[in-house]
Amino acid sequence: MSRPPIYPFILLFCFLHFHSGIQSNDLQILMKLKSALQTSNTNVFSSWESGNSICNFTGISCTSDDSITEIELSYQNLTGVLPLDSICQLQSLEKLSFGFNHLHGPIMDDLKNCVKLQYLDLSHNLFTGWSVPEISSLSQLRYLHLNLSGFSGTFPWKSLQNMTGLVSLSLGDNPFNPSPFPNEVLLLTNLTWLYLSNCSIQGTIPAEIGNLKELINLELADNNMTVKIPVEIGNLVNLWQLELYNNSFAGKLPIGLRNLTKLEMFDFSNNYLEGDLSELRFLNNLVSLQLYQNELSGQVPAEFGNFTKLVNLSLYRNSFTGPLPHNLLSWAKTNFIEVVLVIFSSLCNLFFFS
Ligand SMILES: *[C@@H]1O[C@H](CO)[C@@H](O)[C@H](O)[C@H]1NC(C)=O
Ligand SMILES: *[C@@H]1O[C@H](CO)[C@@H](O)[C@H](O)[C@H]1NC(C)=O
Ligand SMILES: *[C@@H]1O[C@H](CO)[C@@H](O)[C@H](O)[C@H]1NC(C)=O
Ligand SMILES: *[C@@H]1O[C@H](CO)[C@@H](O)[C@H](O)[C@H]1NC(C)=O
Ligand SMILES: *[C@@H]1O[C@H](CO)[C@@H](O)[C@H](O)[C@H]1NC(C)=O
Ligand SMILES: *[C@@H]1O[C@H](CO)[C@@H](O)[C@H](O)[C@H]1NC(C)=O
Ligand SMILES: *[C@@H]1O[C@H](CO)[C@@H](O)[C@H](O)[C@H]1NC(C)=O
Ligand SMILES: *[C@@H]1O[C@H](CO)[C@@H](O)[C@H](O)[C@H]1NC(C)=O
Ligand SMILES: *[C@@H]1O[C@H](CO)[C@@H](O)[C@H](O)[C@H]1NC(C)=O
Ligand SMILES: *[C@@H]1O[C@H](CO)[C@@H](O)[C@H](O)[C@H]1NC(C)=O
Ligand SMILES: *[C@@H]1O[C@H](CO)[C@@H](O)[C@H](O)[C@H]1NC(C)=O
């Protein structure tokens, strides 16, 4: 007769104890988060009660073994200061999404402990008066959205060096200290989305922009950028949107733009560009073409008359000559898509389509 096997029970006991230890620690972290934030939206935290499983809390996602992987609380009218010192103790956290709220206060150094993060969205918040800390340790990031969140000071561009898997980078609409175009971005060859408008970028676009061949969206508008637009921009054949308006770019439209045939949204308005539009003759997927307030000249290419998707065209305050293409915007007109206004100041002609 052998003795009853006792070891499995001990092991099971240890496992349960350890497991619920994690759960109660995670619960404490979430309760701390709940008490740090206020919201007018009463639905958000109603499920955040200690009687419920944390993986059932609104906005929380877990792995199959109940480790928290995601906190998704964007658009929840939240105010308060994020307790990152505790949040970043969550060992499996891959997504932290607090966009479109009213959060304020410092984003502390503790953010660097969230090393598993793949997705960080703090965009559209009120971190006015604070700068972004050094975050090189977040090397797994694929999405980094900090646009329109009030951050100022010097952005830690060097931190991007370690984020080689970055797919989407949105830092625009922040009053950062003026900076040249960050070279660290030029190494992020998996980027499809780059939003760096209105964040005090100065000087030229480096030729190496042509390395970012996966880009679908490139926005550098409302900065203080100068000199010519590099011809290497013609390598970005996947571009759907290219926005460089409100800068001080000069020179001609670079040769090679003709190859960007996937472009639908194109805005170079409010610069000092000169020369004619012949490079744009083949961009027949254009939906919106904005070139107003430049020093462009020559005839509007006849091919524009065949751009069947074109609904918005603004060419005013340039020096174009000659007739407008036959059929221009007639496609849009027959589809009743938009009200379009074209002003040729040099010809003193007004065309209204509706
Ligand atoms: C956020 O607050 C505004 C105004 O206080 C309100 O109109 C809106 O419905 C709120 N949104 C949510 C998701 O509660
Ligand atoms: C989560 O909530 C659902 C329904 O509200 C419930 O059926 C389920 O048992 C809960 N899961 C846990 C782990 O508490
Ligand atoms: C860059 O990421 C690697 C892991 O991918 C990490 O070992 C290294 O410490 C990171 N560098 C910095 C400066 O944090
Ligand atoms: C900020 O970036 C996110 C992701 O790219 C985007 O959804 C949002 O519209 C951006 N905000 C502005 C003001 O462009
Ligand atoms: C870049 O994307 C490719 C294809 O999706 C992927 O195989 C590769 O691992 C990515 N590079 C990095 C550094 O994540
Ligand atoms: C530029 O960013 C500031 C915030 O830094 C914002 O208030 C302003 O509306 C933005 N300008 C444009 C044209 O979007
Ligand atoms: C652009 O630079 C000029 C001087 O170099 C400065 O006066 C102006 O405020 C800057 N504009 C922006 C939007 O940064
Ligand atoms: C360009 O900047 C001016 C002021 O700097 C602003 O009034 C205008 O709205 C901006 N244009 C666009 C298209 O954002
Ligand atoms: C456009 O693309 C074609 C095919 O890839 C290439 O041969 C040509 O040199 C490019 N044209 C310009 C002006 O860059
Ligand atoms: C516009 O398309 C028609 C029909 O495909 C073609 O005959 C004409 O040559 C085109 N016009 C221009 C300027 O490309
Ligand atoms: C065209 O212009 C109108 C009026 O400014 C605007 O509401 C609409 O979003 C624009 N459409 C595109 C595709 O840019």
C-alpha cells in the first residue's frame, strides 16, 4: 500500500496561489488607474469592480492565461494624470491607447518600463508644458501616435533608432523645439504612415526620404521647410497622400513625381514653387489637387481633363496661362460630388461647378 500522492496537491495549490497573486496585483493596478482618472462618461468604469474578472473590464484585453495585453480607452472623456509607474508594471502590456481624451500632467520616465508595447496612442490630449521622455527601450513599437497632445520641448528623436518595426508615426501638431528633419526617421523602412505636420521641422527634406518606399501617407505641412523638394520623393510609388503645404519650398516640382500614380491627395499650396505642371500629367487617380499660392506657370496640362476622380482643384494665385482643359472637373460635376471653386487670378476668371 503506498501513501496517497501529496505532491500534485501542493503543486496545484502553489499554482493557484501564484496565479491569483498576479490577478490581484493586476487588479490593484487597474483600480489605481480607475481612481486616477475622472470621466463624465459613466459607462467606462462601471464594469471595473473587484467582483468582476479584470479581463471583463471595459477596455481591457487579456491573453488566454489572463495576462493584460491591452488597455483601450480612447474617446472616453477622461481627465487626470496617467499613473504610468503602476501601469508599466503590467508585464504583458502590448497596447496602450488613450487618444482623444483630456489627460494632462507629465508622461513620466516610467513609460520606458512598458517594454512590450507595440501600440502607443496618447494623441489628442492636454499634456501642455511637458516633453516626451526618452523611450529607446520601447523597441517593439509599431504604432506611435502622440499628435496634437500639447507636448513641447525637444522630442527624443534618438529613441526612434531602436524602433525599427515602426509602421505608423504621428507626432504632428505639437509645439516641439525647432528641429531639422530627424535622420532617425529615414531608417524606419517599414513606415507606411508619417505625420510630422505642424511640429517645427525646419530645413530640407533629406534625399534619403526615398528609402521609405512603403509610405502611403507623408505629411510635412505647416512647418518651416525650405529649398527644393528632393527628386527621391519620386521613389515613393505607394503614396496615396502627399501634403507639403504651408512651407517655404522653392524650385520646380521634382522630376519623378510622374511615377506616383497612386496619389489621390496632393497639397503643395502656399509655397514658392515655380515652373509648370507637366510632371503631374500622369497622376490620373488624383481626387484633390491643391497648388494655390505658389509661383507656378505655363498651361494647365490637357491630361487633367481626363482625371475622372478629380473633385477638388485649387490653382489660384499662380501665373498660369492659356485655356483650361476641356472636360476639367466635368466628371465630378455629373456625379454631384462636391462644390468646386477654381480661381485663376492671372486670368481673372472665375469658374464655379456644382
Ligand atoms: C464627452 O463629453 C461631452 C461634453 O461634456 C459629451 O457631449 C459627450 O457625449 C461625452 N462623450 C462620452 C463618450 O461620454
Ligand atoms: C465575463 O462576462 C460574461 C458576461 O457578462 C460572463 O458570461 C463571463 O463569465 C465573464 N467572464 C469572467 C471570466 O468573469
Ligand atoms: C534597443 O532594443 C534592444 C532590444 O531590442 C535593447 O536591448 C536595447 O537596450 C535598446 N536600446 C536602448 C538604448 O534602450
Ligand atoms: C493623429 O494621428 C492619428 C493616427 O495617425 C489620426 O487618426 C488622427 O486623425 C491624427 N490627428 C490629427 C489632428 O491629424
Ligand atoms: C518589416 O516588415 C516586414 C514585412 O511585413 C517584416 O517581415 C519585417 O520583420 C519588418 N521589419 C521589422 C524590423 O520589424
Ligand atoms: C498646430 O498645432 C497647434 C498645437 O501645437 C494647434 O493648436 C494648431 O491648431 C495647429 N495648426 C494647424 C494649422 O493645424
Ligand atoms: C519659421 O522661421 C521663422 C524664422 O526663421 C520664424 O520667424 C517663424 O516663426 C517660423 N515659423 C514656424 C511656423 O515655425
Ligand atoms: C497656413 O498657415 C496659415 C498661418 O500660418 C493659416 O492661417 C492657414 O490656415 C494655413 N493653411 C492651411 C491650409 O492650413
Ligand atoms: C519612373 O519609374 C520608372 C520605372 O520604375 C523608371 O524607369 C524611371 O526612371 C522613373 N522615372 C523618374 C523620372 O524617376
Ligand atoms: C483623354 O482620353 C481620351 C480617351 O481615352 C483620349 O483620346 C485623349 O487623348 C485623352 N486626352 C489627353 C489630353 O490625354
Ligand atoms: C473637397 O473640398 C471640400 C470643401 O472644401 C471638402 O469638404 C472636401 O472634403 C474636399 N474633398 C476632398 C476629397 O478633398
